[in-house]
Amino acid sequence: MPDEASAPTVPVRVEAIDRNAVRSLRTASLSSLAHGPIPVLQSRDQTLIPQTAVYRVLLAPQGASPPALVQLRGKVLLDSGPRSLAGAAWRQVVGLFIRESGF
């Protein structure tokens, strides 16, 4: 949902989520210094350092969408199907086994 009311909403899908939180914020418009939602401190070399854990998420538009001529700030609403805790634990165990076995 774009912050600008006249901009259309765009359905997207999650392509990737970083495993580690970002150390610096590249998009200044998202920082609290630019009235954005992410609280940051600015270092001596002007690097924006998030004060909370922020993970980069890569989103891709679903279907035909109008070309983005300008950068829009907004919110993303995520929806996912149900997943069991046992299934998540199983995936963690299998992933650990694969990493440790050298595959």
C-alpha cells in the first residue's frame, strides 16, 4: 500500500529475504531522519545505522504492473499459508544435517 493515496496498489510476491540484518540503511528515504519508519543514527561518515533489526526483502510484482517512474514509499502486507512448528523444526534439522555432511 503506497503512502501516496493516488498511487495504485501493486500485488507482489517475496523473492528473497536476507538471512542477516542490514548493518547500514542504503535508502535514506526510509530513515527516521527523512521522516521514514526506520529509526537510525548517522555515523561520522554519513552512514545510516538502523537502531532495530532490519532485513532486506526482495519483492517482485505479480502480473502486469505499470512501470515505476518514481520511487514510492509505503507498506507491504504479507500473507502466508499455515505451517506447522513440527515441519519447521524438521526443515531446520535436515538443513543442519546437509550443511554438516558437506553436501
